[in-house]
Amino acid sequence: RAIAYIQAHLMEKLSVEEISANAGYSASYFSHMFAEETGMSPYQFVVKSRVEHAQQLLKTTRLAVQEIAFQCGFNSAANFCYTFRRMTGISPHEYRKRPM
């Protein structure tokens, strides 16, 4: 349920409190359970999901990197590019140029 909520709200600012409330648990209990189930914190999962969504948009659209950043819930293109490179090893521009 929490994963579906995260996926449906990637564009929005998400907090552990909001996600846990939607799932019906306290934030601390939810964070512990989520980490046990997924192997990552809720925050890490949100960031990973945002980058994966950005990868899809980079390959299937001609949207500007800045627009993709905002559609994936990043607060700036610079933050998006930094996070994308940290998680994938390449910039969004390099990723887009790579053959599928």
C-alpha cells in the first residue's frame, strides 16, 4: 500500500509521516517495517523511484531535463542532476544519449 502511494505521488513532496499515516502506522514503526521489507529506508525508496521514473521519461520523451526534474518531484534541476549522477554514474544528458 505504501509503495503504491509513493508511486502515485512521486511529483509531490513526500514525508515519512505522510506515507506512514496513509499506511496506518506510526512513522517510526513504519520506517522500521519498510526497511525490513525493502532493504532501504522510505526516503531511499522515494529517491530511487524518482530516478527510475526520470530514466523512463528521458528515454520516452523529449521533455527538458528541468521539466523531468519537476515531474519526478525534485525541487531543482541541479539537485536532480546531482542525484541522478550519484545513483546511475552518468548525467541525465548522457543517459538520454545512450542507445536503449
